[in-house]
Amino acid sequence: MEARGPWMAINSDFPDPGFVRSTDGAWYAFGTNGNGKRIQVARSTDFKTWTLLNKEALPTLAGWETERDHWAPDVIRRTDGRYVMYYSGEAKEMVRHHCVGVAVSENTDPTGPYVPNETPLSCRLNQGGSIDPAGFVDKDGTRYVIFKLDGNSIGHGGDCNNGITPLVPTPILLQRVEDDGFTLIGDAIPILDRDDSDGPLVEAPNLILHGDTYFLFYSTHCFTDIEYDVRWATSKSITGPYIKSGQRLFKSGDYALTSPGGGTVYGCGDKMLFHGFCEPNKRCAYAANITIDGDQVTLL
């Protein structure tokens, strides 16, 4: 009988894992900067055992970004077979604050190399910046990108810089885009924000459609905090309103996990990658099988 619950997928510093399935059936995961790479890449043929590749997915930078931070990449496949990577990068015009960048694969290899657009998808630096992007394709083929407005980066101190009142909003925004994955259509709209149960913030959003219900997965509290977790909210409409379930899919102590979060769920709603502290200052990537029934998400 297989062990219950999550398992360590990548025993290395590989935070904020996003992943995509290629046309040959293999899985590719992408992680925040670490191990000498701006964007890390790992591969699996079965989703159980993963291999960290010695490849730099983002070998060149756009003019707006510094070398310093490349966080929380997410990759989707376009209808033309090329891949689009969304990521958070530090803005030269306001260091320690971030924009959502876009890079497109040179060819149909999901490991890249990815070439960044000179124009970021979203900055909103006056509101703290934009981070934690994730792509989504609706059932009618309409494409969206969701991301977090990084309000806590201009907060007043305390927990994740947003524990002292007045607390700054950290909403998750929904942006419609063209088929290319990055040309904006209209304005981004807020679909979720923190409340007192979430601590200083909500972040790391990931959106899927299961049946006729949209599931918005997200993390709450500070990523260094023992309270960091994965939760979900649901809606019958992509634009909301999203109703928080009030439940935690993972939390510290479950399955010997420490501060699990930054989760990404496969579009079918059955597979998930997330990170947790496996050592001090080291966030390994974990995998899990989940199932969705109605509005309920359950760990297998």
C-alpha cells in the first residue's frame, strides 16, 4: 500500500514550484531562483520521481529587471506549441519591489531557453508591486493571468511587513490576456483579498476549473511563519465572488511538513506541487495527489 499524503519531490532548495505537462507526457517544474539559476527546472516522467536539471531557463534579462530576484515562475503552453513563463522580477526603478515579467520559449522545448518581453505584464509599484503570477485557460479558450498585488512590501512593519495597522491590501488580481499569453485585454480586477484569518497577506494564487466551479488556491500568513498554509476559495464565475472555504489543505505539522505553501494544482485538479522548509533556509518541493468533489478538496 502506498504511503498517504505528500512526498518530497525535489530534495533541494526549489521554492514556489509551478509545473506544466509537455506534449510527450513528461512533467516540468519551475522554481524560484536557487542552485545558481535564475529559474530552476526539474523533470519527471511519472510525477513521483523528479530530476533537477542543470539548465538555466531564463538566460537573458529584460531591461526593467535586476539580477537579484526571480520568484514563483509559472509556465503554460500556447496553442502554437511554444511556452509562456510568468515570473516575479525586481524592478530597477524601485528596488525591493517587483513586477510580473513574461518570457516566451524560443521553440517548443518547455525547458527553454525563455526570452523575456521588454514590457512587464504588471508592475503597480505605487501599490507595492506585482508578484506570484499564474496562467489560466478557461473552458472557452480565454486566457488569464492571476497575480498578487504585493501590498505588504509597502506595509508598516511587523509580520511580513504587514502586521502593524493600518494593514495594506494584498489582493489577488485577474487579468485577461490575448492568445499570445501577455497582451492585456481590459484592466485587472481583484478577486480575493486578505482578512483577519489570513494574517498579513494572501499570496501564491493558482486557478483551476473543476466541473462548473472555479477553484482559487492560495497561501496565507508569512512564508517564514509556522502558520503558512494552502487554502482555497470557490466561485461559479471566473470574476467572482470567490467564497473562502475556511479550510487548510496543508498546515505545519501535517505529514511532518513545516510552513507548506506556494502550491500549484494541475488543471485536472488531481496533482499538486508545493514547497515547505526541509531544513532551515531551504524550501524543498513536495508533491501530492488530491481529489475534488463539489466544493471540497481532499488530500489522497
